[in-house]
Amino acid sequence: MRKINAIILCAAAMSSSIIVEALRKAAHDQGVDLTVNCSASLRYRTFDFGSVDIVLIAPQVKGQVEDIRKFAAEKGHDQLPFLLIPMREYGLAKGDAILKLMLKELEKAPQ
């Protein structure tokens, strides 16, 4: 499988660090080459969307997703896949379930 670079945008990049670790473990267990980090969603205007394959949105900032998508599109990344992490999977830090959803979203994305 190709190398995947992902970012999780959340409120303060604190709780998402738990999701980052859960995703890293799930990816390792499934043989997926995943680089994932987290950032506060309010910093999206300074983020380089060209450096990631997918943007994961934490449930607590789902109201910002359209603004973030629009900004990424304006910067030439209109085909970049976004995944709103479901509340249950996020709250329970279900890295395997989030990884599965992420891989499914990447399959749908234009290459």
C-alpha cells in the first residue's frame, strides 16, 4: 500500500493526540504506512494542504468543515478527501474503525 499522510483537525490538538496514537497502532497492526498528526482547526489557514492525502475532522469542529474545504479548494486542493470522524469512534479512540473509514474514503478519491 502507498504511504499515507494525514492530518486531524480538532479544537485544540489535545484530545486528538489520543486518536493519532490509536491510528498509528492500527496502521502498524494492519501493515499500513501512515503518517498522521493533529492540529488545531483554527490554524487551517496556515496549514499546507498539499502535504497530506486526507484531512480528518474531529467531531467537535464539524461546523468548520465547509470553511476548511473551501479554503483548501481555493489553494488548489479541491480533490482532497475529508473525513468527519464519527463521534463514537472518536470518543472511544477506535483507531481501527477510523483507519477503515479513512482507507475507504481514500479509495473513493481521485488519484
